[in-house]
Amino acid sequence: MSSADALDDENTFKILVATDIHLGFMEKDAVRGNDTFVTLDEILRLAQENEVDFILLGGDLFHENKPSRKTLHTCLELLRKYCMGDRPVQFEIISDQSVNFGFSKFPWVNYQDGNLNISIPVFSIHGNHDDPTGADALCALDILSCAGFINHFGRSMSVEKIDISPVLLQKGTTKIALYGLGSIPDERLYRMFVNKKVTMLRPKEDENSWFNLFVIHQNRSKHGSTNFIPEQFLDDFIDLVIWGHEHECKIAPTKNEQQLFYVSQPGSSVVTSLSPGEAVKKHVGLLRVKGRKMNMQKIPLHTVRQFFMEDIVLANHPDIFNPDNPKVTQAIQSFCLEKIEEMLENAERERLGNSRQPEKPLIRLRVDYSGGFEPFSVLRFSQKFVDRVANPKDVIHFFRHREQKEKTGEEINFGKLITKPSEGTTLRVEDLVKQYFQTAEKNVQLSLLTERGMGEAVQEFVDKEEKDAIEELVKYQLEKTQRFLKERHIDALEDKIDEEVRRFRESRQKNTNEEDDEVREAMNRARALRCQSEDSASAFSTDDLMSMDLAEQMANDSDDSISAGPNKGRGRGRGRRGGRGQNSASRGGSQRGRAFKSVRQQPSRNVATKNYSEEIEVDESDEDDIFPTTSKTDQRWSSTSASKQMSQSQITKGVDFESDEDEDDDPFMSIASLRRNRR
């Protein structure tokens, strides 16, 4: 670019790019609990200081699918602090927003909402950690979108076919077609690409004048034959791909020589696993786009906790370590201590002058003890560093390299498999389930259920907290198999039934679409069951309150009539509860999308125009710069009175915090007891 072009900022988009922030990661940890919040603050501050046009996030803004109240509150607080204000937005959206944001109740970009005052719009796709779940298919980003802080795009509403419609942006003479695809299970998306079920729509007007920017959140590195998305699957008209999900920072755009587009992998902004890829210095990117030209400037993050990692192989030091020496363990401990001290010194040296960086670093020493050596107690050894490192419990990791052997049923060890993800191998739950059953002994292999179905169910149970997922999957596949056997009128012979079940299972495994439908139906049943349970619990609690008021009123009436009788010496010493509170029941000009025809009108704001002058530099270097008690019914009640009471309400109950008598002596039951009985 010439110097004149560089100064022509009214035609240049400035975009802050970041992915995988994992907000709320280890939030309950005393040392690392605030790391993600501090780094998000830095990222948003960088966007404000650089006066970017908008922020682009590549998924996994949240670490948990159901983030805590603290995490949601902090996120909203920071977005309000940095992204709301009077600075005018310098670009316009010319696509049909009812298509781009059609899944939202507010299908327009937040800065064009007359009720909001947005200075820095945030566009984000969802990742695999914060993807839509439940009967209504909602995610945490939908909460932020409804609140007006984030523009959630790139969501696919169909599992059969995906049409990716771009958000069309224009600033001056520069036009960007922003494509997004939120996280989808890799195997499913892989199959859809192969079957040509993924289509990227292009603008009708002057296709070649658009800078095509695509944001995706999938496996980039190969984790199996179909557990990733090859770059070659993407359309060749794309100019730049922002690849989320992968945590290693490779933010400098690299060219795909076959498709001729560039790929930028910003990586995560927080260390979520003690693996080599996380040890790479963390950055965000400042992307400048003018016309069809671009420049990605790396900006280092200064609030990220330091992470140092080193590997040692004991067998490579025969002059120091002899497995036959009775004192070899002490020698290994001394050697490891020396290595860790070196890493701590390096951390202290690099932290000088950066007061924003956390004081305690993350340290990981991986020790290969192959060759007859024995590991020592890591917990005891780590006590020396409790006050100096952020991860004292796992400073050292012992492992052994084993010779490759032919896979047999005896070799599988599920307990060892589940430790691998912590080492950065990114094995997923469904992969572990599939690998276990495929390599297990014949007598423990699945004969009716499918590995894929069980894997998906276990993933829903673990990742999405769908406690009924496995049970509903088993029920659904069992019911389907039973219907199959009934329809074929199979004789009641065990061998014949087993053979037919095996054939039926194999046919379902071959028909991947049918199996996907099975899993999806079972998961929908699990989610519907959970929602029904939640609704029942809500209705139950309301009925409880009404019944308790009725019971207390009748109890008081009975007590009053009894106290007026000849009995003396006892009276009501406790008053009843007070009254209960009750819940009360309780956009500007239009803009038409020009690239995709639509009669839908969108509300808008008057966006002031303002010229900025900014020099564009091709810079590959880092920029440094939270019940009251209820009186127990008097035991002098007559049986007639008690019978009348119970006939009017079978679910009345009271709570006695002062008596240890059994529930059978009390005509009312506690809430917890009633709930247990209902279950």
C-alpha cells in the first residue's frame, strides 16, 4: 500500500480478532480464579485504545456450557464498560439482518437498536464449550445477544443442510462479507462437506469487490479420519479464515497453496491445559482490511499467566542416573528440583517490568522414566513450591514411552485413557468410549447399543450435564430393537434373537444418517424430560406454598377453638408467619438489506460519520507497548379435626425446628419428605 492509501482510514476496517477466551475457567481456584476475567478486560481495553470498528470472536467465549452467575455478571460488566459509549460506528450493514440473525427475537445488529448506545460492536460465533443445548437450543451467547451486548451469528438451524449467509459490512469503499459457522460435531460436519451439504452464499452485487472473511470453530489438526475439517473443504473464494478451537497461537496468516486463501489461528487467551501448544506466547490480532488487501498485526497479551514447560528423559543421562543405584530416586529429585528452579528464574526475569502479569507462573516438568526407573511422590515433592507456583499439585508429570504392540482386548486400559486429555491430546469423551468398546474383549463389547450413540450420550452427560442422556439413549435403542424383532416375528430362540439383533445393529451403524437421527431423538427426549422435571418442580413449589398457607390457617383456627376450651396450663407460644409476597406479572428508521432481497424492516440508529486517519503498517512483530419456623400443630387435636384437616389437603405440611419427634406424630410433613415421596 502507498502512504496515501495508508492514511485513508475512512476506507479501512480495523478489527480486533480473538478466540477461545474460556471465561470462567478455574474460577473457583484461589490462585487462578480471576485469570480469564483479567485477560478479557485487557482484550476489550485494547479494542478501545485502538479505536477498532468491531471485535470478532471465534467461539468459546465461556468455558462452561452453563456459566456461573459470577462469570455472566463479570462478562456483562466488562462489555458494558468498554463497548458502550458515544463514539459513532463508522460502518454499515447492508445484508438482510433477518437472515443473519433470524434465530434471535431481535434480528438486527445491536448498534442499530435505538435503545442501546454501542460504540464497539462485538460479533461472535459459538464454540464447542458454549454451544446451544436444551429443548430450546439456547446458549450463553444468546443471553448476551438478548441483552444487546453481542451479535451472535453463524448459527445453523438445520442438521441436514447448512447454508452460510454472510453479514455484509461496508465502510467507505471497502466491503467485507463476514461468514461464520458455530461449532458442530466434527464427524457430522465432515460428512456434510463430503456430501456437499454445506453452501456458502455470495453477494449478488459485484462478487469480486468483497473481502471474504470466514470464522470457524472446529478441529484443524487431524484427530482421526473424520474428526477434523481439512482446509481443502472450504471454498476457494475466501480471502481469510479465522480458525478457532485450536489453542496454540499461530496468528500470523499462512497461505493454503491449494485453495489460495490465508488462515489465521489466534489461539486461546488463557492456558487451559499444561500442554506444549499452550506454552506459546498468547496474542490477539489487529486486522486491517482495505479493499481486497489485509494486514494482521500481532498484539501480545500482558496479563496472561506465564507458563513454562520442559521435558527430560532420564535414560539420556546414564552418567547421572543408574536405575540399579539405591539412591537414584534422590538423584532424580535433585535434578528435577534444579530444572524447576531454572524455570522459576526465567519466569521472574521475564516478568520484570510487567506489573499486570500474575506473580505465580505455571510450571510443568515432564519426566520420561522409561528404562527401569521408578517415579517418586509428586505431592510430597511439590510442597516445596506451594507458595511459588500456581499449579503445585501437578508441577511434575511422569510418563513412559512404550513400544507399539498389536492392539488386543487385553491392552486396553480405560483408566489410563481418561488421563490423556489433561496432557493436551484433545481426546474427546465420545472418542474414548468408541475406542474402549472397539478394542475391549468380546464379552464386554456392545451387542445392542452402538458405540457412536453411547459416545454422544456420555458427552451430553459430561459436558452438558444432561443427567438423563444415557438412560434415554439406552431406552430408545432398546425400544427400536424390540419393535424390529416384533415386526420380523422372530422365534423365541436365544441364538436366533442374538443374530437378528447383531444384524440390525450393523445395519444402523452403516446408515450414519439414521444413527444420527436416533441419537438426536434420544437427546431431545432427555432434554424434554429435564425441562418437564424443572416445570414440575416449579409448579410443585407454588402448590406447596398455597397448601402450607391453607394448612397453617386451619391449624391456627383449630388452635384458637381449642385454647378457648376448659384445658389450662398450655397455650400457643409461637405466632404464625407473616404474609407472603406475590410476584407481579408483568425502534428509528428502517434499513433494507441490499444483497439478499427481503421486505423485513430493521430498526436503525443514525450513525454519524467521522474521518479517522491511521497509518497502515505491515507489522509482523509484537506490539509491546443466598423459612421461618411454623408452629407445630398442638397434639391435643381431636381425631375428627385431624381427619377433616387431611381430607381438605393431602399435601399440607409444617416445619418444626424444635422437636425431635418422628414425622408420624405430626399430621404435617416436611417439604423435603414430601418431595422424596413424590419421587
